[in-house]
Amino acid sequence: MPVFNWVALKPSQIDGTVFTELNDEKVLQELDMSDFEEQFKTKAQGPGLDISALKVKATQKAPSKVTLMESNRAKNLAITLRKGGRSVQDICTAIETYDQQALSLDFLELLLRFLPTEYERTLIGKFEREQQPPEDLSDEDQFMIRFSKIPRLAERMNVMIFLGNFNDTAQLLMPQLNAIIAASMSLKSSSKLRNILEIVLAFGNYMNSSKRGAAYGFRLQSLDALLEMKSTDRKQTLLHYLVRVITEKYPELTGFHTELHFLDKAGTVSLDSVLQDVRSLQQGMELTRKEFMRQDDSPVLKEFLKANSEVMEKLHADSKTAKEAYESAVEYFGENPKTSPPTTFFPMFMRFIRAYKKAEQDIELWKKQEAAAKEAEYSPPGSEDQLDMKSPIQKARRQQMDMIAELKKKQMVKEPLIYEGKDGAIEDIISDLRNNPYRRADKGRGSSKKRAVGQSLQATPDISL
């Protein structure tokens, strides 16, 4: 017969699989294989195969071993043990002595999923009472028996994982708590911010006085509306106007944002998650203390508690301070701590600060543009290169030279030329120009333009805060 090119499983690989339930010898005995041989025989095929010879295969199958674990669970445990790269005895001894150097955190967290179940402990007890030979068990079952003998196994495993994660978790939580505390306290204590909110409230009440009653406060989200309300000529927002007023009337408030600290960092903190992590650390620390009281001869637990008890106390105190400071700041600005997490509360101030700085930059740019337009308006007609002259002295000198040239043209017609340096004529003309500077006939444009702008700014629309 030709060879069927399949991938055969080894006898040790069929435990727990469907193949342990199959009986192919029975099928061969029920079927007449002579026709099959005739159809698939090769040219060099010899005499027919004796079917009774196939029964020898049954004796080659590995004897089925006693199993204490479900097949998939045993397979996953085998994979985990291979990753650990340690013997059964080394793993169990490391857990009994809290040896973090022998076992990695990743391996411990994987191994935690294989704590013996009540059903597995029952099977283990039955196996030991019957005094069956351990050789009948698979490697995974033998590990499970030794694993289950460790006193307070679950507590020891959790303590080891806690010891390995404590420092990293503490270093991650401390900066977040500090950011919440600093940002909350700086907002509540900033007098400049209070004064700016007072100005916003005053303008809002003034704009709404004809249609609504006076308001005693506003929600912080109303600060975003300052960018939406625009002037009649649509050239500036209400925030631009407020920034002008603050700059001119209350210049001491312009740097209000320098009193606010860590708003950006605090705005990324999930305070509920941080507080939950701190509570988890407290529970782990309490579990470690209990284990130490039961086994006070453990140098690992003794050293850890000595080095980190104060760190845990500070974390607990800071978490309490952060919670109280944040809730106090939120309520101080009229918001609800339950519906305003830090990721919503602090960004409202951050957006207002960015918009305020942008408005200051816009106003400064507009001032420069207005100054440049005035200079162009008052400059005398002439060649285009006069626009590039930046110095006022140069402009005045150029104007004097133009006047002298015009006077020379007139003198060429009415009287002889006046040469420079003769009888001091040029010096007299320059002195006269200095005493009576030349003025254009259209000099009033700038003042009328200012009056028009001033009138347009007096019209103030209604706003809802």
C-alpha cells in the first residue's frame, strides 16, 4: 500500500484528546479491506496485510494517566511553567520565603490564576488517601499537589505581587495627588482670578439688565461664551473688549495666570482611579502586616514594612488632602464635585487662559497695524520708496528737501537762482520750516477715523451667561 502522508501524534500527546475515545481496530475488523487494497495498491505491493497485525498498535499506546486537572487548564499551566524556567521545588520554595529575585512579577501574576480550586483539592486528597503512585500523574498534576501544600498560598502570592508593585505604584500616584492639591489651592487662593471673574459678572449683568434680572454668579462653562459674542462690526469678541478694559483700567490683573499652578497636569488626573489605587495599596499593606505577624521571622517582610510604612502613611494623607482640596475648590466656583471630575473642571480654566493670551496678542497686533496705517496716512506724497523710511527724522528731512526743490522751481521763473551758501538763504529756509512745519490739507482724516471707531464700540449687544 502507498504511504499516507499524515502527521501522527505521539502516544504522550493524545491524553485528554478525542483520540483516546476512538477505536480504529474495531473499524478495521468490521470492514472488508480487500477491495481497498486492490484500488490503492502499488505495483511493487507484496502480499496482503494481515489485519490482526494491526492489533499490536493497541499495546503501543501509552497507558492513560490519572488526571487531577481539566485538560485545557493543565495545558495552560504547562505553558506557564515553561515560561518560569524553574523546577517545581524552586518555585514553591521561593513563594514560601517571599523570594522576589527568584520569580518575576509577570510569572507570579500568571501563576496566580492556577491557585488550586476546591474540586482539585478534593481530587488531590482522594489521590493521597488511596496512596496511588505519583508516577501515574502528569507533571502539571504533580506540581499542583506540591503547590497546594504551601500554607496560606493565596495570601503569600498576593503579598509577593504587592511587594513587587508597591514602589512603582507609589511613585506614579504621588505626582498626581500633588498636582490636584496644588491646582485646587492655587485656583481658590488667586485674588486676580476672582477680580477677573468679577469683571465678567459685571459686564454680563450690564448686557442682560434690560431683558433679565441680575445674576449673582455664572457657571464656568460660560467663560467659553466670551469668544462667541462679537461686537457690532464683527471685528472683535467680548473677550477682546474685556482684555482691553483690564489692560487699561486694571493693569495689575493682566498676569493673573501666573498665580495658577499645575492646571495642565491636574486636568489629566482621574481622581477616582487614583484614590482607588491608594485604597488598594492600603489593603496590600494591611495584608503584609498580617502575614508578618503570622511569620515574624521573615526578613523580607520585616525590611519592607520598615522601609515603606511611612511612604504609605504619606500617600494616605495626601489622598485625603487632594480629595478635600479638590471638592472645596469645585464648590467654591459653584460647581458640583460629583459631576465635575478634574478632567472637566481644570480644562475650563486652561481654555480661558489660552483664549485670554490669544486676545492679548491680537490686540497688540492690531495696535501695530493701526500705528503703521497712521504713519502711511500722514506721510507726504512722493515716490514709493518713502514708505520704507522708518525714522521720523529721515521723513522730516525728506519733506524739507521736497519743499526746497519746489521753491527753487518757482524762483527760476520769478527771480534768479539762489545758490546754496549764498547770503545764508538755504539756512533761512530750513530755519523757517523748522519753526513752521509743513502740514497737509487732509490732516483731519485720522481724528475723524478715531471718532468713527469710538462710536462703533459704544454699541454693546446682549449676552447670556
